[in-house]
Amino acid sequence: MKPKTGPYDPGWVVELAKEQRPADAELVQGLARCTMMVGECDCGCGDPHFVNPASRDWKVKRCVELMRADGVSVIVDVLEDGRVGSIEIGEWWRKK
Ligand SMILES: [Zn+2]
């Protein structure tokens, strides 16, 4: 199956970051720039990638955990250059 690419609306996760990490401007701004998917997780879970994990730019600086209103955790991978590399939605039991 070909990875999904194209426009992405990060509004839901920007809102979570503003609520839960209001002082983390890098996070909020990084998420707001997540408007174009370059692919998605190859396990089939559909988690969006905004930087290709196989590329030279993929240097994870930190992972930030947010919580969706339904209690599902959302892990944001922030890269060295401040971009958000991917958003992992923690329905781990559904993933391989
Ligand atoms: Zn996956």
C-alpha cells in the first residue's frame, strides 16, 4: 500500500498543546506547521509523518505526551530543528 501523503489539519492537536502545554511555544508552533503529510506509519496505524523518518533530518530531540479528551495519549516527536516529525496516537493495543 502506498503511504498516504497530502494536506493535514493539525487543529485538534494544536488545541491539545495549547491547553496542556501552553508555555511550550516550540511545540504549539511546530504542530501548527503540520499541514502536509509526507507519509504515514508503515505499521498501518495511520499515524501521520511530517518528516521522512529515513531522512537525514530525522533527529528526535524530545517526545511530548498529550492526552486526548477520550483519554488516549498522543505522542509528538519534536526534532532537533524544532519541526514535528510525527504524531503518534496511542491506541497501542490496535497497533502491531
Ligand atoms: Zn504505526
